[in-house]
Amino acid sequence: MEIQLWREILDPYFLAVDELVVKFNHIIEEYRKTGDYSPIEQVNGRVKTISSILEKAQKKQIALEDMEEKVEDIAGIRIICQFVEDIQKVVEIIKKRTDMRIKSEKDYITKMKPSGYRSYHIIIYYTVQTLKGTKELQAEIQIRTLAMNFWSTIEHSLQYKYKQNMPEHIRDRLSKAADAVIILDQEMSSVRDEIMDAQNSFKIKANMVADILTNIQNLYKVANKREVVKIQDEFFQIYESGDLEQLERFNKELDIISEGYRAQSLR
């Protein structure tokens, strides 16, 4: 098959990956803008290289003319979650969407692979618009925790290095590491509420500091410079103290001052 033809075949898959990454990132932003916790921590995507496609087709004895039908993961999306509990929430989000049609699911979370691999896989049908018209193609969505993703990345590199001949002592260590990942995810789930409270407090503080700095910057344009310097110095003292309640009071008082000068931070 000519290289140019490969490019024509793969171009819609690149478009699909770009669109899907944007859509899942938008979901993250929607949650964060409303102040809610996002079950999606991060998302990335890739299109299989030509060599990887050929290798898989050869391994599974797939004819090149059947490649797009039988190689389901030419387009791949990876969604990373903080907690195991988030994975099912992401699955439900995908199931409710009308722009993605689910073909199949594989739950390697509850039914871990013998190697220790854990992840939730969904094959979807997704339609892209190209110059030649619409094209429905397949894409694989992998959903896993940060810990699962770390293990999987290492395991994938070792599989690539050793092909099918990974030394037994390395397999044993990977298996032990997989057990450790399960324990880590369980421990993180056990303190999930505390972790989320800490992250929420950090986010609240960051948003307040951003509002305060914007108000101070705007006041410099319209208010007495000495008064603004005093306000700024007071802010730095409160910020260094780390007192969140005091910072909240300062932010409200500054909003009132800024409103009087019509220099309030836009929210």
C-alpha cells in the first residue's frame, strides 16, 4: 500500500482524536466552572503508527482491506481519573452522549488481565466531517486511574523491548507492582473525601487570590496609589498567614471597595 494512501486513510482518525480530546477536555472545564469535582483528571489521544497497525494486522492475521473494520484501536483516547470510583462515572458520561455510539466494552478493572493490567475499554463509533463527506470510524477509549496508567506505561515499554520473551523475574516484579497499584488505589479511595476537601480548599484559595489581585490591579488605575499600596500590603500579610477565613473577609471587603470605584473583578 502506498504511503500517500495510508495518509488518506489515517487523516480522519487524526481528526477524530483531536475532536474527542477537545470534547473530553470541555467536560473537565464544565465541571470546574460550576465548582463541581470532575471525574476526569486528564485526557490524551493518539493515532496508531503505520508500523503498529501492520504489526497488529499481521499478529491477528487481518487482511489490509479489512483493517479499518477489524483494527478497532487505530484511534485511541486515554482518560485518566484520580480514583477507581470515577471510572464508572466516566463510563456513564460516555453512554449518555449522542455523538458517540458504543460498540463494545471490556472491564479489566474487576477482571484484571493475568499480566496485572487493569483498565476499562470502550470501543465507540464516531463520525467525522471531511472534505469527502462524513466518515464513521471506530475509536478505543481507555479509562484508568493515575496509578494504573503508570503501571501500564512501564509494562508496555517492557513488552515492546522483550516482545513475547519477557524474562520471568521481570514478569514477577511487574505482577508484584500490579498488586501494589491495587493497594494504592484502595488507599486513595479510603481517604478520597479528605483528598477532595484539600483540593477544593486549594481551588477556592486560588480563585480568591486571582480575584483579589485583579481588583488591586484595577484599583491602581482609578484609586489613590497610597491607599492601594496599603491594601496590597494587607493582602500580602493575610496571604502569608495562610488564614483562609481572613482571606475570605478581605476579599469581600475589597469587592465592596472596588465596586465603589467600579473596578470590581469580573467573575
